[in-house]
Amino acid sequence: MSVLNMQRIQLCALKRNRKKLLTALQRCGVMEVTDVGTEDSMFDFHKQPEAENLVAEDMQIAKEALQVIDTYGSKKTKVSSLTGRKALTTEKYEAYEIEYNHIKERALRITQLARLITEEVQENRKRKAQLEALVPWITLTIPFSCTETNCTAVFFGTLPNAWEKSNIENLFSSSSATEKNILVEVISSSKLMTYIMVICLKQQAVEVHSILRDASFSQKISNSKLPPRKEKEKLEEEILISEDKISEYIDLIKEYEQYQEEFQFLFDDAQVRLEQCEVMKHLIETEKVFVVSGYIPKAEIAKTVKSLQEKCDVAIEIMDPSEEEEVPILLKNPAFSKPLEGTVKAYSLPGKGEIDPTTVMSFFYYVLFGLMLADAAYGAIMVLGCTFALLKYKNMENSLKNSLKMFLYCGVSTMFWGVMFGSYFGDMVDVVSETFFGSRISIPPLWFFPVNEPMKMLVFSMLFGVVHIYTGLAMKLYQCIKQKDYKSVLYDVILWYIVLTASIVLLLSVDVFTKTFGLNFQFSKQVGDIALVIVLVSSIGIILTAGRESRNPVKRLLKGLYGFYGITGYLSDVLSYSRLLALGLASGVICTVINKMASMVGGGIIGVIAFILIFLVGHAINIGINALGAYVHTNRLQYVEFFGKFYNGGGREFRPFTMRTKYYKLDKGER
Amino acid sequence: MNFLVMNGIDKVDNLGVILALLGAALAALMAGIGSAIGVGKAGEAAAGVLTEDSSKFGKILVLQLLPGTQGIYGLLIAFLTMTKVGVLGGDSDLSWQKGALFLCACLPIAIVGLVSAIAQAKASVASIGVVAKKPEEFGKAMILPAMVETYAILALLISLLAVSGVSSLTL
């Protein structure tokens, strides 16, 4: 309904009570902390960067520990927003806090285990690569470390492509070394690579090596002292041992799984302390006292002051925020409209002097959504689904709860319009009765079938649009009066009301218009003439006043003309509501398509089975796609057509100093 | 036209039905092609974002689906035309003039559906970029592609009104 009235609050207390006071304040969760002022001879900003680093470290440890449990354990540590966070009482919280050091030790131990596992895994990867490299050499009977004897030099290595032994020996035919002095052994070869060993006399070593190098020989350097086969066995054994170690570590980690809740506490506790560190940056202090300042909703003051003063001595000063301050925005709405605060926030929060549009918007929102989906059965499915989830998971997070409530109300509206337009899974009743029972039964609509009378629906859609737009202008009127901007009330709102209303009357007196839309009433010619005069006079009024900020008369006139050009905007705004007809028909006609397809198989048992299958799949898809369409276009109509008339936004969100925890609810609930 | 008529165009069997069905086919075809291209493009961008942060899946899926509606509008008009013509069971006797009118009635959603789906996909891709960097701006990011859809809806509206108008004519 409204933007909450914010007050400035300033607390002053002894430094030794700081932790106590800040924790109490955090539990209240209703105050946004801002800078008090600047440093001077008496007050200094609070500086303690080490504390923040410690907290960040705790948080990192807890996070890693939980990740380890997620990876190796059997339980999931994440909290789904459906089941919500568990509540943790103050006593239990304090009990955990005493255990803090033990918990941290355990968390460190478990992360250490995970690190050991990673090391072993990496080692094994290395070992496996080595094994891979040994495969072609497996028949070699001497170790790679044996590169020379007393008189000979030994080369191990590879030549690209496939080589025969004789081809390699031919390489040396032109050299001083005779065949007898050289031993070439092909260990293995493939299309891409030939693995060879060459033994020659030491004095020829340099020459042999250079010949080999010319043939793109690449030497294998390894300090392995075992022949490849032995080396392989050794590596395999090492891998086995290491895998045993890994499973041992995993077993150890699983033992730590029971401490998962403690690690979650550690994380949340770090989060809470991190928030405190953030707040500390804003407070100033002398040797003995500190001051903290910020905003608080007026309604919360009494309760907060009481609970703070119970904890320790504190001086509290409340004052009105000054004019130029940018006060944070917190909205308050009745339960019916509250789910849509998020939608307003997604556009922008009310700026300075603007009103909270949520409540007025919510009525239109639900009606528009219902008009676009307009099927009693779909609405019933939404209502049942949301009610079930809301009742079953009472502890779910607020954001999800609000979305579900929004769709619940949208579902009610969808049902209502479905009954009005006689749509129950489209024409399911007709189709089923005709296909399986032989006689056609229809449920008559309470109002009319839009498929049969699209023009009527179009007129209704636009009429609804006119109401929506007029409401938008009324919001502007209210806002202008509140800001005491009486000139705008007359020039920007009332003149437009007159122009628009007179234009509608004028259109309704024209034959062509009423015939096209099939209306059965028409204003007389005289009424039309009077309306025309009113339109002209008030248009001139708009042209003269729309540019009133400019002093230059030419500029003023041009701006006025431009202002009047806004009438095309109103025209396109009204036409934009034709999407109510289009989307409403779309969901209705697709229902018909699905029912028709389902009934094409015919009667009998097979027909029934096919019908049920096609019916379920088809309608599931249809409800999904059309609910999405209805949601998107309802938002659009609110954001563009409705907000465009009066709302700019630009407000800053109220961010209270509270406990934004991930796993436990530590305070009475989040805002 | 007179030339054609003199040469017996109205003697071709079922020409009316052929023309009307051509219209229905075009509506489903072109709008469907547009949506397929559009959803595909948006899907590529969406997949890119998911590699970085899979928790945005819900939001990004909505943005990917936005250019998909044109195909549904096309299907809707195609189906409506086929019902009115009587292809889906019933009597399908139609003069060629009326068939041609059905064809015309199908054109707005066929052509606008094709083009607007592709244009909307571009806006969707850009909006997916917005959500990747600033997930809290999802509300605004969703509205930008939805603006393009307005024109598909207007075309759908005209096609709807025209199809139901033509079917009540006697030619």
C-alpha cells in the first residue's frame, strides 16, 4: 500500500558492549547501517582488517568442507528453497559457538583429506601416463638408465614412421662405422613411430648420433633403473596402493559426514560475522565509546529500542531524515498484493516522492493474467498445485512462497475468466461427450465464447485497457496532489482525461467505428459535435501548457506540440490491450487443437488410452507455454502501459543489517 | 483475372480448398521457421551462459522461449483455417475466391511471424547477456524481447479476425 516511513537512528554505547549490541541489532534485523559522518579529532573510523580476513578464511574452510561432503559423501548439503532452511534456536547457536574450535578443526581435517585425495589422483595420472609410454618398450630387457658400457654407447629412442631394421642399418653404410660395429634393434614399430635401440663403439658415438638425428631420431631420456617390464609392474603396484589410500581417505571423509550440520553452522556463523565486519566499517569510535547510525522503519522503533536496552546501556537518538537524504525504500502491502512487490522491484522501487503502486497494480495484474490464460481447468490446476506446495512445505523460503502465492491468485482469476468464457480444457467436455458417449454436451459460458465473437472480446479488451490507463492517470493525479504540484494536476492529468474521454465519445458517434466493432449503441451527431469541440479546446490547452518549463515561446510551443503528440501513445497503448484477445484465443484454440487430435483415434479402449496420452502431454505443454506468455505480457502491460503514465522509480532498496545465512534461520525470519 | 476465369479457373476441382490450405500451410510454415531459428539462436546464447553459471537456468529458459510463440500463433491460424475450411472432417466445398481470401488472411501471421521471431531472438540474445551479468535485472531484460512480440500479436489479431470474417462471407 505504501512506502514505509523511515527514521534516522543513532546509537551510542560503550565499546566493551559492542559485540553484544551489534549481535542484538543483527537479530532484530530492521536497521540499515550507513556512515555516521567523517573522522575528526575525537572520532576515528573503526579499523580492523585482520578480523575480516579471519572470517573470510573460516568461510572458505566451511565452504570447502561442505564441497568435500558433496563430492565424496552420500548426503546433499545444499538446502532447496522448497524445504527451506532449518530454524536454529539461540541456545543451540550458542552451544555451537562453544564448540567452534573443534568444528573448525574437523573442517580443516576433512579439507586436508580431500587435498590428499587430489594429490594421489594426480600422482596416479602421472603413473598412468608413464605406463602408457612404456607399452612399446615392453620387450626391452635392459633399463633406460644404461646408456653406456666401458666401450660402447647405447641410444634409446624413436624414429618417425615405420622402419625396417635393414633400412636403419643402411643409414650407417656411408659412415666410417661398419655394420659390425653397430647393433640396431627394433623394439617395436607402428605406422607412426619406430622404437629402436642402437649400440655402437664409444668413439663413434658422436657420428652415429648425428646420423640418427638427421633421420629425425628423438632420444628417450629416462633415469629408470629397471627394465621396462619390471618398471611396469612397479608402477602398477604403486597405483594399487594409492587407490587403496584413496578409498581409505574417502571412508574417513564419510565418517566426517555426520558433522555436516556443524560445517553448515560454521559457514553461517562466518557469514553473520562477515555482515558484522561490514557494519563495523561504518561506525566511528573513540577510546571508550562507539557510534552507529542508520535508517529504521518508524513502526519498528519501539520494539527495537526495548530489546536493545535490555542487552546493555545504549543512548538512542531518533530523528527525521533531512530533505536531501536518499532514504532507502521498504514497501508494505496487504497479503493479497505482497507477492507482487517483487514485480515492482524488478522494474524499480519508487523514487523520491513517488507512491507505491503495488496494491493498485495487483488487482489489474491478476485480472490481466486470468484474461490471457482464461481456462477454468488450467486455473484449477494452478490453484491446486500452488495450494498443495504452500501447505506441504510450510518452511519454504519467502521468495518462492511469494511466487507461488502470486500464481495462486493468478490461478483463481484464470478460473473465473475460464467460467465466464466457457473454457474447460478448451472444449474438452464437448469432445469427450461426443467421441465416447455419442451425444454432445456443452457447458455454456457465463458470458460469451470469445472464439465465436472475437469482435466483442476485442472491444472488451480495449475497454479494459482504457480503464487500466485511466487508473494510471488517476495514480498520477494522486501523486501530484501529494507532491502539491497542482499545476500538473490540471495540465498533465485533467486535460488528458478530458481529451481522451471526449475522443472516445467522438469515435462512438461515428458510423464507421461503431459498425466495424459491431456496437449496438451510438451517440447522436450533436453529442459528437460537442465532443469534437471539447477535444479541440482541450488539445489547445495541452499544446499551450505541456512545454511550460521553457521560457522561450517558440520552444514552448514546439514542446507543447510534442506533448500533444503523446496522444498517439495513448492510441497505441489502447491497441496494445488487443493482446488480451490474441493470447486468450491462442490458449483456447490450442486447447481445441489438442482435444481434436486426441479424439481423432476414435472411441473404444484404444481410443480412450490414446486420448488420455495425447490429452496429458498436449495440455501440459499448452499450460506451460501459455502461462509463460500470460506472465510475460501481463508484466509488459503493467510496466509499459500502466507504469508509463505515472511511475519512474529509481528508489534504493532497504538493506537491513541482518543474518543472511544459507543453511539455518537464525533470526525470526528474513525480510 | 478475367482471362483466367474465361480459361476456366473456376473449373479446377477444389481450387478454393487448395488456396485456403496453402494459406494455412504458409502460416504454420513461415511462423514455425521463424520461431525455430529464433529459439535456436537464443538457445546458443543460453548455453553459453550456462557453462558459467548453471543456476540461472530458470531465468534463461524463459528468455529462450520468448521467440517461440510465433510458431504457436502460426499453428493457431493454420488450425483455425483448416477447421473453417472443413479439411479436418466435414464439408470442404469452397469457391476459389473464398479460398484466395483465406490465403490472404493467413499472410500477416505468416510473414510477420517469420520476421518478428528472428528479430525477437536478437533481443532475446542480448537480454540473456544482461541476465548473465546482472541476474537481478531479469524483469527488465524480459520486457525488451516482449516488446517485439507485440507486432506478432497484432499480426495474429488481424489474421484471426480475417479468418473468422472470411468464413462468414458467402462467395
